[in-house]
Amino acid sequence: MKIDIGIPEESRKEIVEGLSKLLADTYTLYLKTQNFHWNVTGPMFHSLHTMFEEHYTELAAAVDTIAERIRALGSPAPGSYVAFSELMSIKEEVGQPGAKEMVEQLVLGQEAVIRLARSLYPAVEEASDEATLDLLTVRIEVHEKAAWMLRSMIA
């Protein structure tokens, strides 16, 4: 059936493009955070292991929320490593960095997601897409707090 939710098709497509990038970066940050949770070592092991688990658990829920918003706007959500690799801006980690570098990489990832979410505001506001605006506001708040907490670990 045709979608008639008060957001023109072209606007929905533009919003979905941005949300697809947000989904890819969120998933990549999730995977990176879980990897670091499994592999962190050193004197801050327990604190970082626990924090990383809290962060990747929240990111897993966020991935679902973002994908479902894409579906509600009438498009398929990207859901493969191939699709994510074409959309993501966050670099994957293939090695085993030390704890401090892990934290630094995760701060950069959190900040990348924040900037991307903020960049979507103009199109979302122009389309009067309050649901996506709410989603973006929540994502920014969560990522800003996570970045602050991570930075505090290495200050």
C-alpha cells in the first residue's frame, strides 16, 4: 500500500539515506565496543569491561530502533556487513590496541555518530518528521554521555 503519513516520498528517501548511515555507524560502533569488551586488559580492566558492556548493550537496542524507523518510513533497512561497509564512516579495529587506545577510538566513534545524527536535523525538521527528530535527539544525548564517560576514564 502507498504510505501516507504526512511526509512526502522524496523527504522520506532523504531521511532514510541518513538513517541508513546512522544505522551502519551505530552497528560498527556496537561491534567495536563488544570487541573491546572481550579483549580489554590492564589495570582498568574491570571498569572498562563493565562500561563497554553497558555501551554495547545500549547500542544493540539502538540498532533495532533505527532499523525499525527506516522500515516505518517505507524502506528496507540495510542489514549486512557489505551494506554497512558501504555506508559507515567509523573504521573497524582489526588489531588489539591497548586499553587507552580502545577508549580513544570509542570516543571518536561516539563523536562521529553525534555529528552524523546532528547533520540529519535539517532534512528531518523540514519534513516535520517529529518521530525521527525524537530518535535523533535521544541518540545524541546517549552518545554525548558515553563520550563524556569514556573521556573521563583517560583524563
